[in-house]
Amino acid sequence: MTRSGSNGSRRPSRTLLLIAIAVLLAALAVESFLLYQERAAQRAARAQSGRLLSTFLASDTTQTPEGRGVYVRLQNVRFMWSDKVWVDADDMAVRAAPVRGTVVDFDDLNSFVLAIQQSGVLVHAEVLEGMLNESVFNYPESKLRDLKVTLAREDVRYAVKMSGRVNVVAWIPFSMVAFLSIDDATNTLVMQVDRLKVFGFLPATKLVRWTPFHLDRLITMPPNQSLRIDGNRIMIKPFGLFPPPRVTGRMSGVTVDRSGILLRFAGAPIPAPQSGGRNYVYLRGGTSRFGNFGMVDTDVLIQDGQPADRFAFSLQHYASLIPKSDVQVHDTKSVRVVMPDYR
């Protein structure tokens, strides 16, 4: 009787044990499935973010074929990639070089690159802010959000002041002061962090020297390879983040003042054409295409219809402004256009 009772008590215990093991296995299976789904969603999000930039993030120093393409001069022009991404050019010479073949198709912005040499462009603080929020740190695992950028004098020179939120266990507000320079080896724009605060008043500059709080721990690297961290330096490929047409060129220097960030480019001067007008985009030489219109030896001068201020010009939207423009074709070799600003 005692043995029978003992066996009888063991059977319910074994049954409960088997049930517990089954429940545990089921829970592990469900947890594994949910973890798999989460990782799959993260991979999909990273892939989507990467696709948006893959066409122009491979490198911002791509070698372009010498002697090919259309020479372009931008005189007092706001050259616009989009409503939020643009640069101001007082006198910029570029070469529009086809990626393949010999024709520069100005309606296919992925088919050519703009090579800049011995020119300067002005990037405003709001453009850098949009670039950081929408391109550099716009990915699921990013630990930086809601960035604001201003330019202000610090002692004898101007600095970039950036504020936002950083995820350190929880999202906390931060602000930092950084000075800009060019790293020749990587052809990147360097933001060297000089001061860092959290919660608006607590100094944290020395904190980033500790391994758990190094910048590369606080700032996860974006999947598009547009950013790298070296100590207290944040190194960014600026023109690799712009929409097409891609810009190539080797930066030679950077100057910051209240008006913006002036990037200067090295290299031999590009023999871009000049005109007597005040604000214009002048395209000369090479074979080009605009819609169904092609030119073997390009000669197109686009002048500002409102020359009192800088000429706002967009390659992406130029065709929509043609009906509002004065187009003159005096012969079969040249085209002259007076175009309104793109707003």
C-alpha cells in the first residue's frame, strides 16, 4: 500500500513537471519567434534607410572621367537639391560628368555627378540641421533625436552649437559646442566636441572620456556609413548625404561665421563659362539632354528673372518653370532663358 501510494503521488508530480516543461518550451518558442520578428523588422527598417541613400553614399570623392561632361558656372545662385537641402554659391565652377556614356541627361539626376574644384559653397545652419536629422541620424537604432543647430561666436572664432536628445537608458536633453575642420585623409567634415552638457546645465565633457560614455557608445553608427567617430571627433561626409545629383570633390578648408559654413574645394580651376549677367547658371560644352531636346555642343545660359536677390535654381524642377520663362533660340547653337526663382 505504501509503494502504491508513493507511485500514485509521483505520477501527478511527473505530469505537472511535464506540463511545466511544455509551457516553458512554448514560452521560449513564442519569445524566439517574437525576437525573430523584431530583428526582421529592424533589418527591414535598416534596408529601407539604406536604400534611400545607397545611390549617393558610396563615396563623396568618386573619380570622374577627365575631359568629359558639361562645364557649369553658378553665379550668385542658391542651388537647390530640395526645399530643405541647398547651398549658396557666389561663383562656383563645376563639371557635370556622366556616370556612363557621354551624354549628360539633366532629367535623370542619377545619371551624372557634379565635380567641384577650386570653388566654395556656403552651407547654412538650417541645412546642416536638416541633414543631421533626416539623413545622418534617421535610422531605428539612432540614439540622437530632435537636433537643433546654430552658429555662434566662441572667443575668437565661430562654433557649431547643437542640442537635442540622447538615449542613455532614457532620453535626456543635451547640448554641445563643436568646432569644424576638414580631415584630409578621409575627406570628411569634422565636428570636434569642445563642451558637452546634459539637462541644460550639467557639464559632461569629461564624462565622454570614460569608456562606457565614449561618443562611439552614445552615438550608434548609421547603416549608410556616412559617419564615423574618432575620440571626441564626429566625422561626416557632407555631400554624400545630399540627394542626387551627387557632388564629388576634395575639400580643402572650412570657415564658419554667422552667415553659414563655407566649404572650399581644392583642385585645378574648371574652365566654366562666364556671362555678363548678375545671377545665372551657364552650361557650356559637352553633349547634353533636356527632355526631348539635345545639344551636341551645349550652350545654355539661364538667367535670373528677379535679379534683385540670389537666383533660386532647382535642376529637379527646372522643367516646370520653362512655361513661365522667356526662352530664346536665336540660332541652332545656343539657348538663352530668363527664368523665375524656384520657391
